[in-house]
Amino acid sequence: MKCRLHSTKWKQFKISHIKKISKDTSIYTFNLAYPENDINLPLGHHIQLRAKINGKHVVRYYTPIFPREKTKELQLMIKSYPNGTMSKYLATLTIGSTIDIRGPFGNPSLDSAPYPLQKEIESYRDALMNKNKNTQHNEEEILTQLGIVAGGSGITPVLQVLHEIVTNPYHLERISLIYANETVDDILLKEELDKMAEKHPHFQIHYVLHHPPKRWNGETGYITKKMLQKYLPCNDKQHKLLICGPLEMNESVLRYSKELGWNKGFQKSKSNDKVFVF
Ligand SMILES: Cc1cc2nc3c(=O)[nH]c(=O)nc-3n(C[C@H](O)[C@H](O)[C@H](O)COP(=O)(O)OP(=O)(O)OC[C@H]3O[C@@H](n4cnc5c(N)ncnc54)[C@H](O)[C@@H]3O)c2cc1C
């Protein structure tokens, strides 16, 4: 039997599937039914997991990877850290194990704030639904190019955005993602990302590896200003930049983007910031 998610009450859910996708990361599928019968989480929203670990309740946030999927299952991609309380515990669970879940929640620091790209996505949807009524857009509001920089498990909220914007017929002409990792085995969902790029030519991915294998033809080292210049859209009224990675990566990308003429971005971003950090 499927359970329903509740925004304030903890409900117990069963793990129905676990797929290991790298040495330390797995996708956990939960037996779940939303009140609406679909997963229709607003983009950028999260759920909370709670577990009793060493006699204490531990609570952590996680980001469903398919926010608006026509499915009744909830999928979370979770990286396990050797010293991580919840993530290490989750790695010990098996199919049939249960865990407490509640949500969804908005941005934890700015709860109930609109999610990134909300305005753009809503205006695209209105335009699509009112196609026959000749809805006019304010040209300046139309987002035409999106640059994204992700590092490691920071790809999780980015995946939500990609599932929403790459496959839908919005006005975007170009979505360019730089995805940085330590080794090739750390790249999460590479096959899925590559397939998405192959199927949707306006979406391009540029991988950067700190420790590349011998025959690697992508970028190497840490992300540089030159890479941003080479692979991402430039600053323009109709362009936007999203960043999601470890603190140090976010800080250097914010610095480079400012040097390349983008607005100054902040670690604690507001949803309508031109340079948005998750
Ligand atoms: C809004 C939001 C959404 C999130 N979504 C996801 C998601 O979809 N998938 C996911 O895997 N995580 C996600 N996280 C992170 C998650 O909530 C936990 O912080 C993470 O799983 C670590 O928790 P822990 O209890 O295992 O580690 P803690 O016990 O909190 O940390 C202990 C140690 O673990 C290590 N560690 C913890 N986090 C990191 C890190 N980011 N980088 C390097 N080392 C670390 C450090 O050694 C740290 O000292 C999200 C966080 C937020 C705020």
C-alpha cells in the first residue's frame, strides 16, 4: 500500500528500490502517493528525512530528483559521507526498510519564497496554455539562455531544473552545464545526462575532472574563469546563471562570473537573482 506525504506530520515510508550509481551515491525509491496522486513538487522544494540513530532523532533535507513526474514514487539521490550521520545510516538500509518523511518544504533559509526560474517557467506555461489566445510576453522577461555550474552531489537540484526545462518546449535556445567532479566515477547519472544532451541539442554538458583518467578529452583541474567564458552564455538581459556545489566552488564561480560582467551573486540567493546559488 502506498502512503501519502504530509507537510507537517512524519509518515513512515518503505524503500521499494535502491540503485547504486557511484561508489558512494545511490538513488532510493520510496513507496509513496502524493495527495494529488502525482509528484508535483514545486521546483526547488525539498523533503525531510528523519531517523533514530544512536538513540537520537536526526533530521536532514533531501531533494527529489523528479519534481513533476507522472509517477507515484519519490526518488532521492543521496551521497554517503564516511562521517555523515544520516547519509552513512541510509547506506545501511535495504529494500523494505522504513524511514520517516515529511514535506515538501521550500528554500530552508527563505521558506515559502518562490523557487529559482519560477517566474520564467510560469510565464512559459501561461504562453503554452494560451497559445491560441495570442498571449504576448514582455520580451525582456523571456529567458533565452541558461548557464549552470554544478559540483559533485550539487547536481541534485540541478537535475530537477533540467527535467523541467530541457524536455519542455520553452523558449530556451541554449542550456549549458559545467559539471565538476573529482574522478570519472564521481560523475552522477552521466549516462542519463549524456542521453538528455544527445536528444535535446540545445542542452550541452562540459565535464571537468580534478583527477582525470588517461584518455580523458574533457576539461581537467578545477573550474576556471576561462571555462565559464568558453562554455557558458555571457551576461545578457535574457540570460541567467545557476550554481550548485561545495562552498569553495560556489565562491570561486561567483567571483569569476562577477569578473565576466554578471551581477554580483550571493551564497544566499533570492529566486529572481540573475546569478542564483542553490
Ligand atoms: C535543501 C537541501 C537539499 C539537500 N538535498 C540533498 C540531496 O538531494 N542529496 C544529498 O546527498 N544531500 C542533500 N543535502 C545534504 C543533506 O541534507 C545532508 O547534509 C547530507 O546528507 C549530510 O548529512 P549527514 O547527516 O550524513 O552528515 P553530518 O552528520 O551532518 O555531517 C558529518 C560529516 O559528513 C561530511 N559531510 C557532510 N556533508 C558534506 C558535504 N556536503 N560535503 C563534504 N562532506 C560532507 C563531513 O565530513 C561532515 O563533517 C541537501 C541539503 C539541503 C540543505
